[in-house]
Amino acid sequence: MVVNPHSLVATRRPNNGGLDGAVIPLLANHYNVEISPHPSKEVARMIKQKLVQDYSEMLSGARPAFDGRKNLFCSVEFQNDKLEYFIRLPMPTAKAWLSVGEHQHKLFLVNIKLASKLYGKELSRYLSKEGED
């Protein structure tokens, strides 16, 4: 079946595409993350999950977003601008002398440092000044 691309029309969003509604303050803090030794992206995500699970209180109870490499974003500011943690993860191995289901553990050093804060109010003020020019 051949479809004419000119006959395809995207569905219009209601309310002018989300322009109507309540204005909310937006706050996102950006943190740089360094993990040593350098893990794969999948292992880095496991480290982030374990970090949130084990150190929730130090992360102000937040559930930050992590890109799997060097950037962590959170709507809540952490208690400290610099954080350092040791995370121990079970790592599967193919060594014959380990029983089925056994894992060796690997220790990772995680450094988290505040990179920048984004205040929604300041962004809105900046954008409104752009429109005045």
C-alpha cells in the first residue's frame, strides 16, 4: 500500500499546543558526574539507581534524571554542592569456580558536583525582555 505523503496531516494539539494554562516555576539543577573506573552506559545507570536507593537522604529524597554518562539533573537541590560516594555493584562473571548466580563485586567512586542552577523565573524574565526588542 502506497501512502501519499501530502495526505498525512499531524493532529493539532488542543489549547494552542500547551500555551494556555497555569504558569509554574521551573527549577532544574545540573550536576556533573564522574564515575571511576569508567563504566559502560548500562552499568552507569545501575550505579545511579543504587545511589538513589542507598543515599536517598543525602540526595534530599529526590529522584534525579541521569544521561548515563556525565550529566545529572534534579528539581531539588542536594544538601551539598559536592558529593562523593562509593557504590558496590555485583558484576556477573564467566569464571567457572563461581557457583551459578554468584557475582563478583566491583567498587565505583562517584563524584557529583553542582554545575549550574536554572531558575525558571529568571529564564521567563530573560525571554520576556527578548520579546520587547
